[in-house]
Amino acid sequence: NAGVTQTPKFQVLKTGQSMTLQCAQDMNHNSMYWYRQDPGMGLRLIYYSASEGTTDKGEVPNGYNVSRLNKREFSLRLESAAPSQTSVYFCASSDPRGGGTEAFFGQGTRLTVV
Amino acid sequence: GQQLNQSPQSMFIQEGEDVSMNCTSSSIFNTWLWYKQDPGEGPVLLIALYKAGELTSNGRLTAQFGITRKDSFLNISASIPSDVGIYFCAGNPNTNAGKSTFGDGTTLTVKP
């Protein structure tokens, strides 16, 4: 049981390049999330998907797009990377049907935009 | 939007000491969660609280859901070196839906 798996783990992009961060969970959770973590700023929500087929903006959505490909997979796309998007990105999932709000996190993708 | 103030920002303690950290919110939450993040890893849930006034323990960790529903506290007793990491609080206005708001974290350093 792998939990939440993110790929890649590390990435360096040049300004203006595009890329997609992949996330998959094997816990049959309905809800999935993308956060970014910057030093001293905690975790800020970029986008979330309450269930398959739905996505909503979080606190810092500008410069990002998401796709909930199916129940397992939720991808984050940077169309034109900027240095301000240098960060650690975490995908998470949760299952509100279980009566809780606890999120399970992946190991993160460390992205540097030069 | 909802804001969480987590304090202290960092702590440097001696092994064996007790630790306290807290979070306060400008809004009422119906769920408080405490996570720990080890270096290079994603956050892992330590304790979940769902009822005002609730006091819950997980080994040497004890967390409380404030009676006003606007704050929560995490205590670690008899700290050990592996307690090192970043501790995050998270609040949620719901009890059965995601999208929690996270505090900025408390970085704990334990000196042997």
C-alpha cells in the first residue's frame, strides 16, 4: 500500500518552461489536494478536488492548472514556470466519507525555476 | 480567508524537556489537526480533534481542542532527538470535509 505517490521528486525548470506534476493515491479517497510549501509560510492550498470530476481553486491558484484524471490521479500543471514558483509541492488525499478530515501527504516534489 | 497563528515559530530544547506549542484562529473551527514533518518528507498526522474541549493523547503527545473552538495546543513530554521536525496545526470548519487551513509551523530542535 503506497499511499500517495508523487513524481518527479526533484525538477529544475527554466523560466517559461512547462511541466506537469503527477500524483496518485491508492487509498480510494474521494478528495485530493495540491499544496505548496515555502520556508516559514506553512502549506498553502493551490487547488483541490472534492471528488472525481470536480476541481476548485485554493488560496494561491494563479499560474497553475489541475486535472482530476480519475479517482486515483490528480495532476498539477505549470504552463509557463516563473522563479516565484520555486517551492516544494505536496499532493494529499483524504476521505471525508470516513468521517474525518485527515489528509495523507506524498513525499513532495522539489521544484526550482531558474 | 481564515488565518491561523502558530507559535512559537521555533524552539530549541534539551532532550528530556517538555514542549508546548499552540495555534489560534480568527474563525471557529470544528476540527483541529496536528501534523509532524520530518526533513525531506511530507507531513504526517499526529492527532485529530473533533470536539471542543477534547483532550487526546498519542504516546508522549497530548493535544487539546480549545473550548472557544478558536485555538488548540500540542504538548510533547520528555522530548527525544527523533522529535526534531516541523509541527503544523491545521483547522477545518467542517468535520467531514477536507480543505484544512495550515499554520506556518513550529520548528523543533532537540539537543542531546
